[in-house]
Amino acid sequence: MVDALLADAASSGRCLPVLTLPRCELARTAAAQGIPVVAEAFADRAYTGGGLLLPRSQPGAVIRDLDTVVARVVRLARLGWVESADGVEVLVDARSVCVHSDTPGAARTAAAIRAALADAGVVVRAFVVPGVEAP
């Protein structure tokens, strides 16, 4: 099903990028169809030592402490890694950070992340995908 949807998108002649986890099946499939892929990290989600998202069924899968979330995103932006649920430093090659809009306090979280990134000297800008015009 995903292959067919991506093939339809690719054949339309103008594809917006797919935002998804780095190295996942969707990223591989989109890239194979010629669709630009932007790797995404998740501000409030815990990662396994293997760099995957900790399943929501596991304790601690969603990080609810604002200070912890903000510090994780700043570390990711500056150093390229997050600490996994089991304490391992995991490299995350992401160009975008997702704050889920349905998480309580999402707007406050996004604002706090933005301010902390600016304080840390991280420039926040729109990602640009070669060959794709902005809508």
C-alpha cells in the first residue's frame, strides 16, 4: 500500500518530502521512488539503544518532563545524539524535530525548545530539499 502511494506521488512530477525516522522502511521506500526524505527525530519520545523509538507500550516511552525534552533536543541539535532509555548515547541523523501537536502542552513545549535552541546558538530554519520548490 505504501509503495503504491509513494509511486503515485513520485509520478505526479512534484513531490513534497517525506518526513520520517532515519533508516526506516518508509525512508528507504520513498528514496527508492525518487521522493526526497527528511529524517526526523522526536522531541518527547524515548529511543532504544538501537536507535529505534521505544514502543509506547513500554514504560518511559513518552517523556513528559519539559526540561528533559528541551535538553534532549538541544543535545541532539548540537551533538547529533540522544540518550536512549537504557542510557546509551544513540546517534540520530535528523534534520527535523517533531513535537506532536496532540501532546498536552505541545505549543508550550515547542516554544521552550525554540528558545533553548536560540540560547544555545542553534539556528532554526526551514529545511530545503534540492529540486523541490516550496508550496
